[in-house]
Amino acid sequence: MMHKAIDRRMGEVLGPSQLAAILGQLRKEHVELRLHMERIEWAADQVERMADAAAAVKEIQGIKELLRHFMESLEQHAAWEEESLIPVIEEYFRRSYSNRIDDSIWTMEKDHEMGCMYLRLFLQKETELDAQPDADKVAEAVRCLLQGCILLREHLRIEEQIVFPLIEEVLAMDLHRG
């Protein structure tokens, strides 16, 4: 039996080239998202080291722009996953590896949701800082930002540990059978 994934949207069987393209896109986007997060975390680290709350607030405004760009990229990535990756997982992998991946998928989804929640909380706290710069409020905002990054980094890590090997396994089976 050939192991092919079904694309529910189109009713088509995805062959090795489409699966390889999905895996390649996933890897590319993960690298880009990690680079965004590294820039944000580096900037947040710089803010944490600042003694002047007013100067820290100015830096946080710069971080806000980095974060908005990151969140747009993350949103586009999530939409692409919903359209291209999730149907593959639903139709093939959950059927074949149900016990192995259901908990991981749930954790991955929760890490994504919670990570985004912390990023939105940072944005909320950032607007409060404009009114009254305060070192404790700056630290609290930065903690929210960094916690969001930690959770989203974990989301990517789980996805790479679960989804990447599954797609690679299907590709290897098709290669040996082809």
C-alpha cells in the first residue's frame, strides 16, 4: 500500500513532491520565525538591562514594531498550516499515528494560543507604559514578551519533533516503493 496523504480541500492524493514542498515550506518558515523571535528577544534583553525607565519605554516602542511584523508572519504561517499542513495531518497522520501525536498536537496548539496571548498582553502593557514609564511595569511587559517567545519557540520545537519526522517517514516509504 502506498502511503499518500489526502488533501481534503481538493480531494487529491498528495504525492512525494507535494509533501516535500510542504516540508520545505514548513522548514523555511520556522527558520524565519525563529530569526524574528531572536531579534525580539535580543531587544528585550537590552531593555531589561536599561536603568532609565523612559529610555526603556522608547526601546519597547521599537520592539513593538518588530513584534507586529513577527505576529503578521506568524498569522500568515498559521493560516498556511491550516490550509496545507493540517489537512495532511488530519487525513493521514492522525489515522496512522493517533495515539502518538494527538497529545502533541494539542500541546502545540495550546503553546501557540498561550504564546500569542502573552504577546498581546505585552502590547497592552506597552500602551500603558506610554502614560506612565515605570521600571516595574517595563519589567512586567518584557516578561510577558519573553514568555510569549518561549511558548512559541516550544510550539515550533514540538512541530519539528513530531510533524517533520512523520512527513520524512512518508517520503522515505514512497522513495523505497517508487
